Amino acid sequence: MTYPHLFEPIDVGTMQLRNRVMLPPHASAIGNIWGTEDEARRNIAYFERRCADDGVAWVGSLSTHLRNTVVPGFEPTGVGAATLGHFRLPYFVERVQQFTDSLHALGTAVTVQMVHQGGMPHAPSAVMSAPTINLVPHVMTSSEIAWFVREYADSARLAQEGRADIALRVAVQPGGCSGLRYAMFLDDEVSDKDVTEEQHGVRLVVDKMSVPYLDLATIDFLDSLEQSGFTIDNPMAQGSCACGHSFH
């Protein structure tokens, strides 16, 4: 069997590939990218060899598990044992950046596989997807589904960052139901008009115009089925809207 178009360029989505050779997720026998520094270097070196000299055009080998929740009575086993996941590792962004920088330098596109094992323990119904495991899936509620949607979004954002110099910018802007509103987003640019501070390993950036409004504010991160994300408790606010994002 011949493949006459194998080494011809092709566009896949936003990726412009020099050929049609793609590497799917690999086992950690080549070095676990999420393991020790030595294992990560071995993993990257493996792919560098295969992408050099106009080799592999697309590497989809970053196999990453989402954070998972476990219901009472479920015993995590095998693939279903992933609870923290990879996206929440403290060095996830740094490792992805090392991996992508190395392969981008060789002209190779890199994508991330987002893994959430169905039926481990969650599923849309109680029907077993893998009878040999003999685990009856937990049927997700609407709030649990919403939690996973947010987790997918947060994980995709972390994968896109792939860099270690991102800061959390907090600002106060005109608008909202009560006249002023909070803005929080990730930013990689800091100017001399900003005030920066690091708290609990998170780098915070606030523009000087917003500082008086946030002088006594407390920023927290909630992670529950009902709510997930950053919150602001601001004693300077005289009143706020029910949405929790606008104040005066």
C-alpha cells in the first residue's frame, strides 16, 4: 500500500502542517512528561528526534486527564484513578511550555488531549460502558455537569497558556448594575503603572487607578459543585448587585 500524499502539506483547522504525519498520545515508557525533570527531558528528546529534519508535522501526544470527582462507594482504579488530573499540577503550564517550545522550534504543531474517562464514575446514565469493570456509573446531576463544563474550560485555558509568566490581573471598571464592576483575567503584560504582589504562589497585578477600590479586598478561589472561580470580598463596597460582580 502506498500513500502518495503523505508528505504533502495540509491544513487541519488552524494548523498549517508541512506533511500528514501525526503522532498520537504515547505511553510513559518514553519518559513521563508529568514525572520528574529527567523523565520530562527524556520525553521531549524522544519527540524532538521524530520531528527534526522536517519530520512529524503534528504531535498530539500530551495526554492530560481532567480533574475528577469521586462519589462515595467508588474505588478509583486504572484510568479512573485520576482525581487531581494533570491540568491542576503546579508545574503543568511550565511543562507544556517546555514541550511546545521545543517542537515549535522544529516547525511542529502541538495539541493537548483532554481525557475524562466515562463511567469513572460519572456518566449520563447508569448503563455500564465497560461491563468487564463491573462499575455502575454515577448519573450526573445538572450541577455536576456544570462543574465539569467549567473544568473543561479552565483546563483548556491552562493548556493555551503554556507559559510560566502569566499573572492574575484584578481591576475595577465602570459598568455593571451598580456603577462599578470587577474584572479579573490572566495577563502577560505588566507596566510601570501597575502594582504587583505575590500571594500563595499567585502573582497579582492591579493598575494604580483600581488600587483605592481594592485596598482592603480579599480574593479567594471557590471550588464546589455550586460555584467555581475567583471571588472578591470588598469591605470598601457600600452596596452590590445580586450578581456579585457589580458594586458601588
